[in-house]
Amino acid sequence: DTGVSQNPRHKITKRGQNVTFRCDPISEHNRLYWYRQTLGQGPEFLTYFQNEAQLEKSRLLSDRFSAERPKGSFSTLEIQRTEQGDSAMYLCASSRGTAGTNEQYFGPGTRLTVT
Amino acid sequence: QKEVEQDPGPLSVPEGAIVSLNCTYSNSAFQYFMWYRQYSRKGPELLMYTYSSGNKEDGRFTAQVDKSSKYISLFIRDSQPSDSATYLCAMSDNAGGTSYGKLTFGQGTILTVHP
């Protein structure tokens, strides 16, 4: 298996701009998760897809955030009207979705800096 | 109070030492327990994965889960400078349930193994 990939790896944007991140999960993994990690903290859950269906969103995901997973393959996370508080590492993870397991494999992350 | 508590350290040990890392949690529904290793500015790497209570060993790493005490541990034997990283504990309830297997992380423990 190739691992989870994320693009871009780094993004610097000005406050108020829109940004979009992409995640390509491990092939045949039907579960995909987005997390956000700030400096010195563990990752925090943002949203979850099973195939193409977005089944859960954290209250951390404000109206400015939207995520998609068309056709149940790659996923995108868009942030509109970015704020300085959005600066963080955005991590994507995928898992096979086999009953009774929950091993999640993470990508390298996209580091967002909002100036 | 956070659902998962982890001492952030930092922890500094000499090469060859046995390292003990720990997390406590409050949610009795957690069933899946994981340890991730994260190098600076990289994504978390899955190290150990256990289900319910018990021990699991993989090379120099041993994971222990005590659900009655809501306490999990990771032991690293014969620690090496290459083990220097942040170690994150993570856990979830039934991945088939309404939480969809989202992971709740500890804050992470920064470990330095010096030669």
C-alpha cells in the first residue's frame, strides 16, 4: 500500500482568503477522517466520511469549513474567509472499515499559516 | 477535564533506558487504544494498536491496557536516539457505533533519548 497523501504540504495565505486541501487515502480504505492539530496539542477530530457520505462533523467545524469526498475516493477540505485562528496542521487519516477494527493511518499533514 | 490525559513531559532519558509513557481516560466506552509516534512537522505514525484490555508486544515496544483503571501504557525497551519524538495516545469506542471510530488523543509526550 502506498500511504495516505496530502497536498499541499504547506500553505501560507492572507486572512480572508479561501484555501483548499486534498487528501488521497490508502486505496480500498472506505473510512476517511480529518483532524486538526495545533502546536503542543494532540489532533482533534473534525469530520468523518464513510465512502462518499459525510456522517459526522465536529462542532469545531464552523460554517466556513466544508469537506467533500466525491465518489468515495479522495477528499477535499475547504476553509473560506480564513482567520488567524485557523493556523494549524490539518491531518487526514484513513482506515479499512473492517468490522471490529479501527486502525487509522495518517498522512503527512498540510500546515496552514494565516497571516 | 479532558477525556484523555497525558503528561506532556518533556521526558529525557539516556540511550538504552526503559521508557514508560502513560495515559488515563474517563470514557468507559473506549475500546480501541493506539499509540502514535510523531516526528517534528510530520504526520502521526501508528506504532501499536490494541483492542480492550491486555498486553501487546512488538519488538522493543509493549502496550498495556487496563480498562478497569482506565489506564494505558507504552513501554520502550533499549531506547535509541531515533526514538526521540512526540508520543501520542489515542482511543475510540466501537467504530461501528455513532461515534464512527473518531479518535480522541492525549496531548502527547515529548521524548528525547540522548546518546
